[in-house]
Amino acid sequence: MATTLLTSTKALGSFEDTLTTLVMNASDVVNQNHFVATGNDLVIIHNTHAGIKTVTITSVANKWGRSGTLTAIDVPIGGYCIFGPMVVAGWASDGIILIEGSDVLVKIGIVNL
């Protein structure tokens, strides 16, 4: 099963004179989602549903044997959660990080810093 690629947003530097609009992607509850890890990414989760929803970010073992998936983290009604910056070690497998939202109304934004 192929996961659905999330569109990432590149953060502009502090000396830019324009703003960047954050792309918020709908969760693919059937196939899950992934993004290409830069090693310095913020993951922003927004629950636009009327009930509490969850998000899971899958970890991978790093060179120290660490594996610590963030499993079914509650995202409050109308609330946001921010994870990161996400590093590659312990999170990316073959350069991608897997994310699973519990509902299509869980929106996921990826910011490349």
C-alpha cells in the first residue's frame, strides 16, 4: 500500500518581505500519509472536527536502537499540535516520515525550516 505524499511548505527567512501560506493537507485515513524529511521539519496538526481526534507519527530504530512512535496523540476539538523540528534519525525510513490521522478532518501541515 502506497502512502499519500503531504505537500510541504518552505519557511521563508527572517529577512523576506512576503508571507508564506501554510498548506494544510487532509489526512488519508485509508493509506496514511508521508512527507520527505529534510531533517528540520515542523509537523503541525489541526483538528477541524467536532470531536477529539488522534494522530500517530511512526518512528524507526536509530543507531542507538531507539524506537518511540507517538501513538494516538489526542488533538483537541479545534486545536493544534506541533511536533519537531523532526530529525531524520529515529523518524525517517528511506527519507520519509509516516503520519496517520484518525479522520479526514485532521489536517496536517509540514513546514521545512
